[in-house]
Amino acid sequence: MEDVEDHALATIDPHSELTANYYFSHNANIPSHSLQFSADIQEAINTIGQYSTNMKYAFVSDEMGIVKLVNCVDEPNDILCDPRKLGM
């Protein structure tokens, strides 16, 4: 989890209001093509949410500087572990 946290923190863009990273198990068949060519953020969120059962970690950093990393294997009911619940 330490490596994931280091990676997630390194991705924060100080000019962005929100940074969100989702880390999946190595054998998850996430349709990366669908994510890359999503029409909008809501479509990407829906795609990620469909595969949330394969999610290992979720990370978010918001405009207030609040940073949260969740181990979704240990805490599958955390709201970050299914981005559809965040209402982005």
C-alpha cells in the first residue's frame, strides 16, 4: 500500500480541483479502451464502477487538500471503492 500511496501522491496536480486514482487487481479485465475514449467523466466513472469488485485501492485528493487512500479489499463498502456513489 505504501507504493500505491507514493504513486497516488505523485499524480496530484496542484492546479486541479480533483485527482482520483483507482488501482485494480492485475487480472481485472478493465476495458481501458472504453475509459480512454469515454465521452465524459460520468461515462468513465460508470465504467470504473462496473468493475469495482476488482478494485484494490482508491485514492482521491480534492480542492480542499483532503487526501484519502482506501484499501478496497479490506473496506469494500467505503464510498471511494465505487465511484458511482461519489456523485461526481
